[in-house]
Amino acid sequence: MPDAISLKIETNVAVAMRDGVTLYADIYRPDGDGPFPTILQRTPYDKTQGLSATMLDPIRSAKAGFAVVIQDTRGRHASEGEFYAFRDDIDDGFDTVEWAAAQPWSNGKVGMYGASYVGATQWLAATARPPHLVAIAPTVTASNYHDGWTYQGGAFELGFNMSWTLLQLTLANFKNVSGVQGVPRERRADLIQAVDNMTEAFAFLPTKDFPQLDSGLAKYYYDWLAHPDYDDYWQKLCIEDRHSEIEVPALHIGGWYDIFLGGTIRNYLGMKESGANETARSGQKLIIGPWAHGARGSTMAGSHYFGIMADPMATDIDGIHLRWFDHWLNARGPKDEKNGITDEAPVRIFVMGDDVWREEQEWPLSRAQETKYYLHSGGKANSKNGDGSLGADSPQAEPPDVFLYNPADPVPTTGGALCCNPYYAANGAYDQNQVEERQDVLVYTTPPLEQDLEVTGPVTVTLWAATSATDTDFTAKLVDVCENGCARNLTDGIIRARYRDSMSNPTLLEPGRPYCYQIDLWATSNVFKAGHRIRLEISSSNFPRFDRNTNTGNIIAEDTELRPALQTVFHDGQQASYVSLAIVPR
């Protein structure tokens, strides 16, 4: 039997910030003087909650010789101060890293880890360049807290922002928040009702006046709505704009159905290209599994089973973390003692369809061939029962497709990259057949494939369209249709028309005029098996994942009027619409 290892656990250890606010941390470490390499998690989700929720088991980590510090961020649970999302995590992260490095049990080298917002606390700290921060391991997190967290393609991510703020940020921390803001305890019952009746909450108009988070319970939520453009509010927090200032290697972990997949990939690519030094640029590693947000320990993404090897525990994600930190934080230095992790391929992806892991030397894959699949129809692509088709031949003279987008009856969200309510914002892969029955969903499908076809890489849609409105939305969804007709969503995206040219300087439309839109569907890795079909859905809503465009041209968060719009999608010789897929030769 292995030798027993004695551990020391300290709870609610005070850590003073530069402004006098005290944050509290729990520490797990080997019993002894050390010094030990130190890994830090700064979380808003309660440092005492289930060890598995930390994305790295602190007991296992301490047994492996690390000191693990798990801290409640400002205004959360045991810590003092006021919580305001993202705002204080740069300075607080810097101060905490330097505090940890100065402890007598620390070897002076600090790494950070964690998922989602806990990934944001890593990146924000890294932008401040704490001298003793050596490496990070951000999981399922973003690169830009405007586009790819709060908004996507200019549309407010209503399902995520409301469910996350109501439950995980406010109700779960109500004692702290209500105490700081002087909110009566009776408001807790209102929050519970809002969480349990979230369909009504999603439909509330105007969005900016949603009552359940006011009185200081979540000031940031209303500020997000007040800043739909990419302005100074967002720019000062943007990670991807500051990759050139970040000096640390990063282990990036994402999921094909994760709400922050786009940011995970952009952080990896941005750091490889622009990191502040050679160590940062060469020390980037990317892992993407078939996971939805918060799916640790699961072989399922929505209703789809990807096999036992899809489980993060089957791939020993904790072990990968420990090898990562052992390499960068051990006392002798990474060049003196290697464990092989940096000799492995820098990219590891799960290829859906084949349901296997594969190592790659790059992302995107240079051997992948960008292939355009063009939209075709006789003018009646409405619903899966229409005449829409998808093919490699460019269109010639074809009539456009037309549908009515009514924001009072939006296309319902059915899976996809969502968070954070398993019922009202269920994420992952689900059958799309019911959605595809709607007349306001245009459906374009290839014939059955004669052989397996792998799509691995970025996915974009170029769409020529006109509208009767001065502002509207266009959505796109890539779907794998199996032989018996099941339709599994792979990835999707949206563009708010006023942001077609710039997220910072919106411009309204001339009604009836065709415009060319670029819709970013982020990426996927999927083998469409022989007999399957590739499908693209085009519509103007995906609610409540995204807020509804009211089609009025007004500021959407302030609007109460819902105006229908007539949408026209072109696919002819002069205005060819298509989806770009990265086809990997097999």
C-alpha cells in the first residue's frame, strides 16, 4: 500500500486586499514546512461547496504535493465587500497571487485554475502581471465579456445572463448581497419565484426594468443591458485585446456545446500568436471535449450519449491539471524535471460522430479544406418539409426564400450552448425536428452522404438577406441529420443587423435593401456518417437563448413594442448564401 500522506487544512484564512477589504480562503496542503508549489482558485460559488465542483480535487492535489488555496471572491459568501461581476478581479487577483507566493509554505510559484467565471478570475489576474503567477488552467471560459459572454453577435444572451444572475449569483449568495445593499429578507421569496417561473421572467418587457434583480441585488446586470455596444465599459475588461500583455502559459479546456467555446478558442489562438513572451506563446495547450457547460463527470451533452471516453474523468482531467502544474511550478523548474506534458501534441479534440479523442499539432487544422455549401431552393425552403437544399454547386437564377419573423412568437431554443438552468435553459444536443416544422425556419439539407465526411474547424455562414425592418436578427444552426430523421444540433450563431459592420458603432438598415451578413457559428468537430445529411437552419430568433429583436430599431432593452418583420433570404448568382465548413480528408 502507498505511504499515508498527512494533510493540513485551514479554513477562512484572511487575505487583505489593497483597499482594506478582507477576503477569505481555505487552504489544503501537505502537513509540513514545504515549500510547496501553490495553485489558487478564486470563486464566486462558495469555496466550501462540493470538492468536485472545483474542477480539481484539492485533496488529490495536496496529496500530490501542492498547496491549494480556494478563495471566495469579493462580496461572495465568507468574503467582505461588494460583488460586482469582473470589476475587482484584476486587483484582487493580483493581491491574492502575491499573498499566496509570500506564505512560508509556498515555493513562490503560483498557478491558477477553475471553470467559467473562475476562468475569468484567472485571465483578469493575468492581465495585471503578478510577478509570481507562473501558469493558469482556464476551463470553459471567455475571451471577451461583451461578445461571447454577455452578448453574442450583438444579441443579449438572455437565457444565460438571467438564469445565472438570478440563481448562482444572487439567490445562492442572498445573505451577503442583501446585507451589503440593505435589501429586505422578504425579497428572497421573490427571487425563488422568479427562478421557478423563468419563462415569465424571460418574456418580461422592457428588459431593462426586470424587477427581481433591482435595489442593488445585481447592479451589473442592468449595466450590461445599458451597454449593448462594445464600448469603454467592456474594453477595459477585454482579455483578447490584452493577450500581448499576458506572460503565462495556459491550459485551455473547452466543450463543443459550451457557451464559451468561441472564447476558449480565441484565447488559445491569441496567446499563441501574441503572448507577451516566448514562454507564453509556446506554452499554450488546448483540449475540447463533447461537453456542455457544467457537464463535469458526464458522458451526455443534452440528450446525446457520446460514449464512456467522453467523460472528463475517463480522460483524467484532474491528472492533466496536476501534470501541467507540476511542470510549471515544481521547485527545480520545468527545464530540470519534465513529466512530458509539453512534449505532447498541443491540441487534443474529441471528434463527434466517430466519438474518439485525437491529438493535433495545430488549430485550425491546416489539412482541412474550407468548403462552401450553398443554399438552394425554388423559393419555398420554409420548414423541413420545404424545398430547401444544400450543395457544393453555386446558385444561378433562383427565387429567394421569405418568412415572417414575429417576435411575439419567436423560434424556441432547443439545446445548444446554454447555461445555467437545466430546465429553462437546457444545454447540449437535442432533436431539432419540432423546431424545423415551423414556417419561420428555413431549412436547407444535403442529399444523404455516400461516405463519412468529417467537419473539424471554424463554421461560418455568409447570408444575403433583406428585411422590412430597420433592425432585426438572423440566426443559423448546423445540424447532423441521421438516417432515421433525427436532427442533432452541432453549433449555432446569431447576428444583430445593426452590428453587422461593427460591435462598437451600430448602424440601422434601409428596409428592403439586401445586405451581406457574416454569422459566426464558432466551431465543431463532427463526422457526418454515411447516410447522414448536413443541414443548415436559417431564422431570426432563438429564444430565450438570445433576447428578441423587436424589429423597431429602438434600443432593445428599453422597448416594449414587438413588430413583425418580413425577411428575405437570397441565394442567386449575384447574392450567394452559403455555410463554410472545414472538411478534413479521410
